[in-house]
Amino acid sequence: MLFNSIDFAIFLPVVFGLYWFVLNKNLKVQNLLIVVASYVFYGSWDWRFLFLIVLSTGIDYSIGIALAEEDRKGRRKLLLWCSLLANLGILGFFKYYNFFIDNFITAFTFFGSRPDVRMLDIILPVGISFYTFQTLSYTLDVYQHKMTPTRDFVAFSAFVSFFPQLVAGPIEKASHLLPQFYKKRTFDYAFAVSGARIIVWGLFKKMVVADNAAIIVDGIFTNYEAQSSLALVLGAVLFAFQIYCDFSGYSDIAIGTGRLFGFDLMTNFLFPYLSPNISEFWKRWHISLSTWFRDYVYIPLGGSRISQAVALRNIAVVFLVSGFWHGANWTFIVWGGIHAMLYIPVFMKRKASTTLATTPHMAATLGKTLINFIIVTLAWVYFRSDSVGMANDYLIRMFSGGGKAAYFLISSKYMLITAISFGSILLLLAVETYAFRRQQKEVLLDSRLLLGLCLMILFVGALKNHANFIYFQF
């Protein structure tokens, strides 16, 4: 069930009405409604994958209780490994089985033999990477004595399957979201209205910016060998905004929907393309994932406490694992490696600096921001490409010139889509820059802008240029 679908437009008011006006007197029944609604929401893609959520929920709920009752360090560590192997094993099978088998076959083919190993036709369950990391945060926090395990199975099931952020985040830490299911919730009109405004902003980013940019991007990348350098540049730039608006748009809708039900979900994007360097970019991009890796990978590996060499190793590990988390393709690993190489010099410079920071001149900041955006955009080419070879070829053609085609000017239809894409991107940048300069944590829409965005959403909705959320594949 897509957020930008008629099904969800019917589903949300029904659940909202039952939640606040029928079942509002009983917290446990409200939580049970969230579980049922979440399973209906997720089951609309493929009901068979509900068993995976139920399995993951049952494993971590049981292990959490077992950890609370076990004092022996060896037994506790064994329980933790059971959770890790079960959750990561399920994730690894569905997401990475064919990747490893394909590379295994390729490696042996290099030495002159080809093993007879069967590839499987595996369907990737929507959102498996997101809810797997969310349940793991619970087990890891309980193991580290950072939180007390719950004995409320309904509340825990609601935490794991909470439909607004189930399939594409934000990846909530158990210590933040789970306690919210224990507390009596009363309807807060102002909080709900702020959620509705965030939903509109998310729909604008998804339906107006991302979905229209996707048409141009797909056309350019599919036939990139025939495109001009300008077309390839525009394809890369439009993809940068497509993936940002697609993913952050989903997060905004999730956060806003959570507020409609009285829940506070963490900010997942904080105007990342306005960052002056790659370190700042990663503090503002996919914040829930970067903090997850910081807390459960980087710091346990030693962080930056031991030595600079260890810190650099840990940074490289985090970025490579982050790239691999995104998909079973070498393109994602290369993308992660590029960001590691970009991040390490900034990290070393920051560690070596002994002078007080000064406020840079606005022109200098703008120049750094533009350079950082260009670098990030070039790295996105690997993320979008089908193979590393394709990405390399795309970049070579971008800088060397070549074809004469201009996909975005083929017909009046694509001229309209291009105009919508660039016009909406300019509006996006204007609104986000305004919020950024005022150090706001979210975009605050006034009534006139809100009305204008609603009209734009209805207009592009009539064009039916819809596309699935990119991060559903991760």
C-alpha cells in the first residue's frame, strides 16, 4: 500500500477514526489496532511476508525476556548471537543469497571451472532491512543494559510493525519509540495539524519532484550512451533530487502520519544538500541509519577512542557496510567506499585542528556547499547505475562529450515534465534554504504555501506519473 495511493487515502481515515473515536479509552486495544492495521498495510504487498515480521517479533521479544533473566555473561552473549544470526540470517538470505552465489561462481570461473550452484528466484520482502535493524536495536539495548525488556507483547509487536515507518523508516531505536506505546495518548490538535502539514510537504517532494524527475532520469540512464554531456549532467543532478525527495518525502509522510496517532518519530533528513562538507552531509542524510551504525557498529568497534588508525578503519567499515546495506550490488559498495574516502580527510582535518572555529563568509560557504553537492551527485551515479562499469562509462561520457540526444526535449510531454521538475526543485531549495537559515528542524508551511502545494499535488496526480518509492527495494 503506497502512501500516495487511493488505498491509503481510504485506509488512513478509517484507522484514524477507530483509533481516536472508538478505541481511545483502552491503550492496549489501541496498540492492538495499530498491530492489525500495520499487518493489513504490509500484507497488501504480499501477505506471505507477514510471517517474517511475526517471526522476527517473536524471536526478539523472547530473547529480550531471556536476557533479563540471565546474569551469566556467556549465556547472555549466546542469546545475543541467537538474535543476530536469526535476524541477519533472514535478511542475508532474502537480500544477498544470489549476490554471494553469483560472485562465488564468478570467482571459480576465473580459475577455469564453473561450480554447479543453483540461483534462486527470491522476492525481496519490502522494508526487511528497516524493520530488521529496528528489532536488533531492541535486543542490543537490552543486552547492554540500556533498557528494560518489555513483557507487553502487543506493545512490542506495534513497535516492530508500526505502519507509518515500517517499510522505509525512519529506523527508530527501541529506547525512543517503544516507551511511547506504554503511555496513554490523548489527541493533540496542534500536534496532529503539524503532522498533516508535514505529510503535504512529503507528498510534494514525492509526487511533484521525485516522480517527475524519475521519468527524465530513467530515460537518460536507460539510453545514456546516446546522450549528450549536458543530458548526462542533468540526469545525474535530477537523480540527486529524485532520490532525496523520494526518500525524505517518505520519511516526512511517515513522521506526519505518526503525529496523527500521537507518536513522535525522529527526524530523518535535515536539508542535507545545504551541507558544506561530507561530514555535515552525513549528519543530515538518513539520520536514523547513520546514527544506528554509529551506535551499534562504529562505537562497539572502538570509535575514535583508541587511535587514529583504528578510527579510520572503523569509518571505512561503517561506510562499506552502509553501502552493502543498501543493496546486493557492487555499485552500492563502491558508493559507500567513495563516501568513506571523502569523509576521512574531513575527519582527519577536524581531529588535527586546534584553532577556534570561525563563522565563514557567506560566499565561501555557498561555494563549499556547491562543491559538496557536485561531489555527492557524482557519487550518486554509482548508486543509480546497474553496474560499476556502467557508472564509470556514464561519468567518462559526461566529461568527454559524445551523443547528441536530449531526452528531456523529445516531445511536449517531456518538456512539461522537465519544467515541473526544475520548477519544483527551485521551490524546494527556496523553502529548505529559508528553514535552514533559521535553524528549523522541519519545514514550517504557512496557509498560502500549503494551499499551493495541495494544488500542485492534485495537478501532477492527474498526470499519473507515479513511481514506487526507491527505498522499498532496500
